[in-house]
Amino acid sequence: MVFVLIPYVASSPLVAQEIQYNRDVRPILAENCFACHGFDHAKREAGLRLDTADGATASLGSGEVAIRPGSPDESEAIRRIVSADHDEMMPPSESGKTLSEQQKQILQTWVAQGARYDKHWSFIMPEKVRLPADERQLQVAHPIDQFVRIRLLVAGLSPSPEADRITLLRRVSLDLTGLPPSPEQVQHFLAASEQDSEGAYTAVVDRLLQSPAYGERWGRWWLDQARYADSNGYSVDAPRQIWKYRDWVIEVLNRDLPFDKFTVEQLAGDLLPNATDEQRVATGFHRNTQINQEGGIDPEQFRIDSVFDRVATTGTVWLGLSIGCAQCHDHKFDPILQKEYYQFFAFFNNQEEPNLTLYEPGIDAVSLKDERRQTEAMQREIVKNADAGVSDWESHLESGQQDALPADIQKILQTEKSARTTPQNLALYAAGPGAADATFQMAQQRLQQIDKLLEANVTTMVMKELATPRKTTVFVQGDFTRPSDEVTCGTPAALHPLSRNVDAINRLDLAKWIVAPDNPLTSRVIVNRVWQQYFGRGLVETENDFGLQGSSPSHPELLDWLAVEFRDRGWSLKELHRVIVTSATYRQSSAVRADLQEKDPGNYLLARQRRLRLEAEIVRDVCLSASGLLSTKMGGPPVYPPIPQGVMGLGQANREWKVSEGEDRFRRGLYTFIYRATPPPSLNVFDAPDGYSTCTRRIRSNTPLQALALMNDAAFVEFAAALEKRIVQNGVADAFQRCTSRQPSSDELAVLEGLDAMSAARVLLNLDETVTRE
């Protein structure tokens, strides 16, 4: 498919250009018609289907034709759309939907031009897009800027100038690492920019992408989608141990594991040939489902609920489709049958849910366990041969001597000889005649060493395929107690075909299908979601719905160019970040302009950047950094920073929250323990997700509670006290720069110097500029 750039502006005369189905018509029909005349045959009214050409042009029972291509006057659907008769107008008045005059004109013009239907845009493979026009005409060389500038030219708008150097450095630092630049980094960047502005910025981007903090910042982005939390959910909400999965995400993002492999290892790492522990840990993605530990429940019901969640999450995260809507019936809008839903369900219905034991690096647990068995066998042989010696030792023991022996040995001696176990006999020998047996004692010491090495382990939740697959059936109306037709693993027929090279397909086949070269969705969905992080909105605004009810791309050619580049350049997320943040579009000022407020108030044409309030964890991280308390320690078990008293007493269970000490008290926000039922208030108030379901876009609220949290939350009071010390030592201007990255104006400095140091510190941490990315 070759794109020809004909930018569409809503205010341009419709009759002066060709109406395009995906761009102009489908959004109108999807919003107003498909609910009653769409894919779901059970909900279809009057036998009329408008989401396909065959359905729209078929003869109705009345003999009329809804859409007669080229003849709007002979098209029953058009007649009803323009009718003023409430008994026949469409949409019907009781639906609460009405078409504007412009929408009616679009539909009439479309029918007059032949009523051509196109396959839904997101189901068409993205192909290499020809860059628009001549870069000399657009005065930009970067591909992103070329796609954006041509839209601005047609709309009569100009791009915003580049942000000032400090704002730009702070923006890219926060976006790539979640941390602000230090005063020293600001000074170095400004000095380097005087010599080579572009080179200085490129060097900063390279440094930030190589920073370990990059994996932490973008790891949290992925953990939102993985619905990661540290507890089981539901009312009991007991703690779970799955932080090894969190650490895996951070580590592989830092080393830029290609996204296709990143996908396969999370969905099916345990099924890879000679799967490593690391690849098994990756399957924790789908162990982030809730576990109900309430009494009296039906375990099968909640196992099924977990599988439902895995189906919906996989569809949303990688395909941008609401597959879960076909759980109870055929999808109302998208071409997904209920039967196909349960074929997809079958991939996730064949697992057990074990814990994987992990040991310290360099520990070969298999060899150690084998050595332990051999050593114990040798000891048993020694004891067997020395049985008489043990009996003699035991018979010569006087009561007073028995009292001097360890309690566990005394207990064994009181046990009948015939009832003693092998470990008890070994313990007796070690305490008696074996004490002088050098070979036995060396073996005993080695066993203790082995036990110590094996005890230094952690467990993490993983997936494992069942040896015998479960039977999967369609559930009538989604009710697991009403099974009907049996199904096997499969994918929606409307999408690219699933490779069936083996008799029994499994999650590994599904994972490969998701990142297959002929999948039209995955690369688009992921680049759109990354773009969203930088601009506050994706090129497709409905980032979790690329189906027929989703929004159309604001810049379809740019979306496809990014998707193809991402896929063809090895699925490198770091290179995707690099190409976005080096564009002039990203580097624009976020200042609001009068002409944009009039022509493009929503900034859909990208003529400026966008101010974004920092995410919850980054708000904490910025304040930790400014106060000088931030610990750069990475990984490990979650930590427990101070929270308001009484919070963990809310709900059914009184949950433990032992406040961490030392540097763990000042770790980055993504390491904070997250109870699903009672998330830490300072994260919750800044819209952090709770982990109940996948989160593909955080909301950004603006409430008084946020200011109160920054002022009064125990952790932030502690940060302010540390910043107060910096103010006393280095002055308030230094503290201002650590919070905002810039020097204060004379007026700002005068206000702050009129406050005591603690008050100034609390004000600085509460500044809008401190918690905002310009």
C-alpha cells in the first residue's frame, strides 16, 4: 500500500475532495449505526448490516436497498438519515443520537461517489511510507517533522519554536529516566550547547538512554500494562512475591531486548527450547492476575476469571482490541466471534501456576542437591557400619551426661531405636562416636554449607504448561457453569493467519503470531503508546482500541512510518525513543498560542508540545532528588516508605507495613510495595494504577488533595526537612534550581528569602513547576 498525502481538514469543503471510508465515513457509522446494524448478528435490527459493503447493498425484506452506490436518492438509508419524520428517521430519536448536517452531507457525498468500503485501517498491513514532499520545501529533514509540517502547512499553522535549553534538558531527562538533571548537568549542557547545540543534545539523549534509570522509568510504563502489584487482590489482598518479574522488566529494557523477544518471553518464555530461569521469570506477566483467598469460594470460578483477564489483557496490550467484549456474545462492533474468543481463551486455559525458586548468581542448585544426596548416602553408610559403636555410646551414657547434650539429641535418645529415622540416627552418630570421625565431620560441615547456599533463594510466580491440556468450551453468555461447544486454540479469522506447523499449538505459537511480520496491529499499537507518553495523547487517541469504535489516526502516514521503522529496525525500543526525542516536533515549546487556541485547541496537529503533570512515582523521585535523599539502589524486594497512620487498617485485613530504614526508605517510587486494595496514598492521589487491570494510559487529575499530600504526607515532610538543610548550607537559589532545573527570577528569589528555610523547602516541593514537565 502506497500512501499519498492528502491532508484532511474538517473545515474544507467536502464536495471538493474524495470522501474516504476509514477517515470520513466509518467514524460516523461506528458512533451512530453499528450498535444496531453492525457485526453482532444477535443485536442486528431489520436484518440490515452497515459495516460491510455486501450487507449495506443487499436487498432488504421490504425490497429496498439501504445503500445504492452512486445513487443517494435511491438509497433507503440516506432517505431515512435526512428524513424529518420521527417514525422513520435514522438514527431513531429514542437512541439519543443525531447526525449533524455536515455528517449527513458526508454520507450523501460518499454514496454519490460510489459508496466504496475499505478494510478497517488497522487491519491493513502497514507498509513503507513515502516521505512527504521535498524536505527543502518543508525546511526540515527529520521524517517525523516532515509528516507533521505538511499537515500544519495545509491548516495554515506554523510550528512552535524550540523550547529553551534548560526546559528541553529537563523535559528529555524526565521523559527518558524519570529524574531531573542535576545543576552540574545543566551547566555542562549549556556550555556544550554554545559550541555545538545539536551535538550537545544528541550526546544528552545517548547518555540518558544508557542510564540505568531509563529501565526504571520505562519499566514502570510497562508494569502499568502488566497490571503489576505486590498483593493478591480481592478483600484479603495478601502479599505475594513477584518482584523478580519487575526486576526482569527493568533489566531487559536497559539492555534493549528487542520487543518481539520481550513479547515472546513474557507470553511463553517457559515454552522456549531449553528455557532459562530468566525466561521463566518473564512469564510473570500473566501471573499478575488476582488470587481470591476468601473462604467458601469456588476455586474454578476464580481460575476462569484469571483466564478471562489474561485474554482481555493480551488483546488490549498487544493488539489494541477489546477482545474481552466477545466473552458473552459476538463482538458488537469488531469482527470477533464469541467462538473465536474462546479459541483465544484456550491458549491460556492449559497452565498450572507454580512458583519458581531462584538462587544467587553462580549457584548451581541441581549440582548442589545431587552432592547433598551423595554426601548423605555416605553418612548413612558410616552410621550403618558403626551401629554397634552408637549402641555402646548410648548404653554408657549416665543420666547426668544426657542432661548436658542438646535438647534435640536428648529427645532422640528417648525414642525407641526401632522408631528412629535416618536423620535421627545421623544426628546421634554426629553427637556421639562420630564426633571423632574426621570423614563424617567433614561431610557434616559440607552439608551445612550446601544447606546455607540453597537457603539463600527467592521464589517468584511463573507460568507452566500442563502436560495434559484442559478441555475448553464456549461458555453460554460467558457463564462457566454453562459449557457448550468444545473449541481448540485459535485466533480471530479477521486478522492474519496463525501458523499451524504442529498438531498441538500453544502459547508460544500465539506469542509468535502476535509479533509476526504480517501482524498489522502490534507495531502500530506499541509505537502509538510510546508516542502517547511524549505528547500526552497517541496518534490514535483511543490507545487501547484500534477497532471499529476507536478513533482514526490524526497522522496515519506518520503512525505507519513509525510502525514499519520499529519493526524493520529490530523492534528496538531505545531507537524508537531516540527517533522521537530528536525530532523538532518533540523539542517544541509547550507555550499556548492564540492562533492554536482558535484553530486547533486540542493540539491534534502538534504545533506545540504539551505540559504534562509528572506521574505519581516520578513526583516522588523528583522530590527525593531535589532533597538529596534519593537512593540509586536498583532491584530487590519492594520497600515500605512512610505512609499516613491507619491506612493499612482499612478493609477486611489489617495489612503489615513496617517502614523501611536506611536507604530503602528513599528508593524510587516504582519499588514501593503496592497493595491493590490499599495503595500508598501519595501514589494513589497522583493517579497511579492499582494493578486490578491493565492500564494503557494514566489519567492526569488536578485536585487539592495533591497539594495537601505534597505539603503534609509524612514522606514529603521528610524530603522537605532534607531540602531545608540544603537551603541552610547552599542557599534557596540552589534549592530552587534542584526542584525546577532553572535559576529563580529576582522576584521569586525575594519571596523565598522572606520565608524560613523549612517553609521555603515545603513551598518548593509544592510548586506546579516542580511536578510538571514542560
